[in-house]
Amino acid sequence: MPRAVSTCAPRAARALAAASLLLVLGAAEPQGQPLPERVDCALPAMVDSLRGALQQGSPALRRYMQLHIKEAALSFPAGELRALFAAERDPAMLEALGAALATKASHSEDLSLVDPILDRARSEADPRLRAASLAGMRGTASVEVLQKKGGVSYEDFIRDPSPEVRTAAVDNLLHENDKVHFGHDRGVSEAAIKAAAASPDPATAARLLTGTSMEQVGPEAVQTLVSQLASRSPELRAAAAKALGGVPAASADTAQRALVSRYPAESEHAVRAAILEGLVHLRLSGAAPTLQSLRSVDPTLALEIDAWLKVLAMHLQEWTLILREKQRLAP
């Protein structure tokens, strides 16, 4: 049977969306498959269309319907949307409806609309539904929303006993850092650092620190990173060392002292290598004397230091280019 697609957008937007959908489906769907049918302009009908797309549709159709319901939700009554969200038990549908609620909350500046999302993310018995609820806030300014709401933060979600919920929290923060604020938001970066410090799982904490930009963080957050250099987990110590390399210039001296102090005390080869990387990231060409001073501490890393010195002699200014050249010259 043909799948149904809602046509609840305004007329001009509907025409464009329909044309786009036909192009997407033409490229992504098997030949001979019937085109989507239109359905009545009602939220339940649209939700049915979304459910069908999530269960049986192509990736292109699923993406389209998820985006479409977020846009259409702006014009639907909030109460009707909240009721559908409250009744939903399918994780994929719950995430999509949560995203629609979060989008409506952002556009209307009515933060009460995220209350059902947060309530289910905290109190649902099924961890899949807790994770799906939290994932519904992905792509929004969720850190700012949580700060304004008060009473809950990503530190709470990172402590959830379910790995699914912890993963959703990390994915939200990394997506917000990378795709929403492009690494330029202090609040998001510091929320990620606090969540990492609160995490009972070192691998989760390390993933947060590795994937978050540190260019805007304040002194308190830098001190939290410094404290992670003493973690029992080598993976987390290495992630903290690399993260310290990206802190603002105002905290560079603090970061450098911590890294240099940790280097001789560190027992893991990989963590010492991460400390060297953090120092280079922090000072660029100015790191050369510090690297030279650390050469005698661990002779097994002499080739690593030599590779960094060769790269620094190229006087490259972009960190991505420096890393690329270092990988090329890596012993």
C-alpha cells in the first residue's frame, strides 16, 4: 500500500516540501514503489504517517517525516502534542514527538513545553523511553533550557544507571557543541566538563572531553580538567590532557603547569603522549622548549618529541594541519 504523507504545511511550503520529497524518494526508493498519498491536515494523521515511515520507510522518508513534524508542530495546539507525547510507548516515535515539542518550545519561548520531556527522561521505568525522551532535545539549545528551568542538568542524566540514557546525554552535548554552536558556546563546553566529572564511567567521560571544544571555558572548568589528570583511568587522563591543550589563552599558564607537572609522574606511555599533544596544542611553536626539557624523562618518547618538533618547525598555524602532519611523521 502507498504510504501516507501529511500536507499540513502552508501552501507554498507544502509545494516545495512535496517536490523535495518526490526527488528524495525517486533517488532512494525501489523502482515501481507507489508514491506517498496525502492525508488530512490533522496531527493524529501526521503521527500515523510518521509511525509508518519510521517502521517501514526508507532513511530518506524517515528523515523527511521527522523534519516535517517538527515544522508542522509549530502550528498545532500544544495540548494535543503533549497528549500524544504522553501516550507514546515506541522509543523512535517518542524521540520524534519530543523533538517536535522541544522545537515548539524553542520557537514559542514557552519552556513549560519541555516539562513532559524532562519528566519522562527522569522518571520512565523503561530506560529506552528515558533515553528516547532525552534524545528528543538533541539539536536544540538544551543546555540553556536546562539552566533556565533549573532542577535538572546533564550531570543528572550522566549518572543514570542505564548506558542508553548516558549515551543519549553524551550525544546531545556533542551534537550541541558541534552542530548547534560550532564549538563556540561556553555554557555547552562547561556543561560537558561537569557531566564528564560526574560520570561514573571513565569511557563516557573521556568521550565527552575528547569531542568538546574548550576554546571558551572559564578558569573553574579548567581546574576541573586539571583534576581529571589524577583519574585512575588512563583513558580519562589522556582525554583531559588533550582537552587542556584547547583552553583559552587566559588559562594557558595553568594548563601548561599542570601538564608539565603530570608528565614525570605519569606511568602510562599513551597518557604521556597525550600530554605532549596537549602542550603542543596549547603553545604551538612556543611549545618547543618545553618538549626539549621533557626529552630525558622518558627516552621511549624521544621519537614522538622529534616528530612534534619537526612539525612545529613548519610554522603551521591551523591545529588540524599540525595534527595531520604529525600523523604523517608519527613514529
